[in-house]
Amino acid sequence: MQSKLLHEAGEKTYAVIFETGEEVVSGLLNFARQEHLAGSHLTAIGALHDVTVGYFNWQKKDYKKIPLNEQVEVLALIGDIALDDKGQPKLHAHIVVGRSDGSAFGGHLMEAHVRPTLEVILVESPKHLQRRHDPETGLALIRVQ
């Protein structure tokens, strides 16, 4: 993974470029720890293989994992990085990918491997967000208070 700080005036804007074989979720979290990111949003395009998305099952309070073991184009990847109760960065991202037949497939990004590139634009806000455990859902949700 390569990165470059593109802009720094209030907000910091980074280009984070993933290469073939790199795993997206762990890579973004490592980058967030390295750069001390606490309140960021991101968008990305590129191509992947071996993607796992999740669908939140309200009754089970857990994600159903849905694997897609083929080459896909990233049509949209959007998300945020915020700190959890322990001060650790957490990624919340949704992805839509296109298959070779033109159909789309999407959900909560659980895991994905890059092939050949993923171009992420990440913007760090000077005001930071924090996730707190929500007992009703079992999820760490952003609270703005």
C-alpha cells in the first residue's frame, strides 16, 4: 500500500493506493492507526477478488457473511473511520461491486483482496467522531453528543 497526503488545511486528504493481493479492511485500519485518524470518511474505486460482504440480521444481532469468490469491479465503496470506546479506529464501510455479467452485488464490507488496484480517497476531519456500544443492536454506533 502506498499513501500520500494531498491536502492539509483544516481537513487532511490522503490518497491511499492498494496493490494486488492486499486486504482492504486490515490495510485501512493499519493506515488509520499509523496516521492517528479518528474521524474520517472515504470513497474508493478499483477492482477486487474474493470479497466478503455482510448483511446485518436484526433478529440475530450479527452479520450474515456473503462471499463472492470472483473478480469484480468496485462501483462504489463509501465509509467512515471513527474511534471506539477504547480509542481504537473502527471502519464502517459499504460496497457495491459489479460482476462480469453486469449485475451488482453489495453490502457491509467485511473482507476484500485487491486485484489489481484500489484507489481510496480518505478525508480526516478536524472534529473527531466516536463509536459507542449500542445495547439494542449490539453494534458500535456513532454518537454525535
